[in-house]
Amino acid sequence: MHTVDLDLHIEELTKVEGAATVDVKVRNGKVEKLTFGITEYKRFYTQAMRGKSITALPQLLARVCGTCSNAHLLCSIEACERALGITPTPQSQILKRLTMYGLNIRDHALHLYLFVSPDLVGKDNFLSFDENIPEEHEMLHDAFDIKAAGNHLAQLVAGRSVHALFPTIGGFIKIPTQETKQPIIDELKKVRPAVLRLIKTFKECDWSFDRKTRYMGMSADHYSFLEGEIISDDGQRITEEDYHNHLEHVVIPYSQASGYMHDNESYMVGSLARMNLSREKLHPQTQKDASDAIALFPSTNIYHNNLAQAIETLHCVDDAIELLEGNTFAKEEIPKPVFKEGTGIGVVEAPRGMLYHRVHIGDDGKVIDGDIVVPTGQNQINIEEDLHTMIQQMLDDGVEDKEKIQSELEKLIRAYDPCMSCASHFLRLNWQEL
């Protein structure tokens, strides 16, 4: 019989968007209360949208997040185009795909190398890696090579890797040329072996925590980050326009972020969900070279979100190479918007999961109102449920060591990749034992 009594207070989990807290109350070996609250998330940007010109809105909303600003940019553009009745050209859709690939390559590498890999080798942080240890030397150089490739792809296609300049409502103001494409194609091919090593690393990782939940993501005729239906692992199919109608907004009193349920159930969005739902649509070359890793899906192991991100990185590299080699881009005229009252919905797969933008404009082209639902908010309730289950399992297994519990909590929250800025030191626990 375990009779441990513990009070845990995690004061701050630093993220790009703000901070979060975790509070746990354990009595007689049972978790009586656990709360996961995002404490600096609400910045009232949906209120700030009102009265702004729709033509300026995408660049304004890109500032919601520095890490995945280009996902917000493209999601807002999609919503604005639909509100204005503008249909993007096939070339614009290809350039948007390439923009998302640059974002994912850079962002997944940031998470997997800088935030997660120190735990794999028992180091405090990525800067503690030793150049004289071959494994760590290789990981250091692979990290920056892959991140650079993602940055350079985004710069080529979108103008910048963060807060891109070229995508706009109705198209791209500048396009890649044949001369500027080739160095990026060569760089993507060069980093491909490093991405395969990354997949191998996380395939061989023995971390495990399983809890069945619902998985939701976008599905198209290819492994899509931009278009398609929204599907779940129970077979439900929802249009982008109808997505929000299936979400239950949950006010969490100890969190500044809204939580969400889907048909009265918690759910997960992100790489693990996408891989569970659409792995057969990955690029053919990715399916061939990462077949052993892909065979581990569908999975309910949250740590396989890391593996899924590594596989997605390879897909983004492979499809980007094919799109750049197979297309010649030409300057297209940007259509002039005709203002009329309307509402537009945009849904994209940001690195951490589905991102939703809604915009309602008037006849003057000014925003009347809008809404944004981000992946971290959607995952919030699921994270809390996972933490509760994990701590209880550890207590039932007789684990009472403070450092061990803290380490496992950190790893679990990191697996969701909820926009943390400095994951190596994001947990600070104050313990009180009765």
C-alpha cells in the first residue's frame, strides 16, 4: 500500500506564447487533483482583429506566434481568400505547400534536436553536447544543417523563414527562379541522410506512455498540411467550414487558454495524429526509406509524436525536392479584392496540429469579427489527462523519487511540442511533503 502524500507546484512552463503551470495533489498514493493551465496565453488578438483592413490581416495575425508564424499567415490568407471569393491558382497552392515544408523542416528539427535530444543522451541542454563524442558531434551538426535547409527553403519561396513576406491574399508577390531553386534542391538532397539518422534515433528510442485518445487531422489525396477534409480515427469526416461546429469550447478557470472537446471527448492534434490517420499518403520515397518506422503506426504512444515529426521532416524534404524540380514558376497577377460582406474559414496543419482561422468582413473590407483556435489549446485537456494518468501509474509502480517524476513529466509535456521556448529548463517544481 502506497501512502505517499505529495503537493507539486510547477510555477512556470515557458513557451513562445507565454507560460503555464501544473499543480498536483496526491493523498494516500492517489492523484486527487491535477491541473494544467496556460497562464499567459490570452492576448486578445481576436478583439484586435476588429476594424482592421482584411488586406492587412494576414501579416498582423502572423505575429500571433514567432515559431510558426508562417502557418498563421497561410491560414489567415486562406480565410481571407474565402471571405473575398478568391480561388488561389494551382501555382499558389504549390508555393504554399513549399512554404509549409520549410516551416516544418525547421520547426521539427528545432523541437527534436534542441528540446528533446538532450534527454536522449543524458545532457542538461543542447549546448552541453560534446563535439569530441562522435554521436553528439553528429547530432549537433545534423541539427543545424536540417534547420538551415528548412530556413533556406522558406526564404526562397516565402521571402523569410519567420513572418514571410511573399505570400499574400491571392498569390505570391515574388516567385522562385530556376537559378535560385537549384542551390536549395541540392541542400535538401544533402541533408536527407541526416533526416534518416533522425528517424532511426527516435525509432530506437524506448520511451513509452500509452493512453487511448481520439486523433484528428486533415486528409487529402496527398499528405496535406493545407487542404482536405478533417477526419478522426473513429471514421468521422468533417469539412473545414463545419469543423468549429463540432468543437465544444471549454472554459478552464485556472487557464487563460480555451480548452476544446470534440463531441464531448478530449482529442489530440499534431504529428502523431496525422501519421495515424494519413501515413499511407506520405511521399513514395519517404514510405520506401522509412518503412520500418512508419510500420509502428497507428500508435497510442505519445512519445511517437517525436518519431512522427522526424518522418514528416523526411516527407517535407522529399516532396519539396519533387515540387521544385518538377515545376517552373511564372509571375502571376495578384487579383484586386472586391469587398463585400462575407465570412471565410481557413484550416491548416501547423507543425503542432490543426490551426483554425475565421474572419467576418463588411462591405468596406474591414473585419467585423473573427476567431482563432490553435493546436496547443486543442491539446490542452489531453495533456492534462495524460499527466494525471502518468503520475498515477508511476505512484502505483512505487515511484516516489522527485527527480524521476519531474523528468518524466518534462518528457511527456515535451512530446506534445506545445510551443516551448526553452524546454530543457521549463519545469521548476516546489514540493511539499506531509
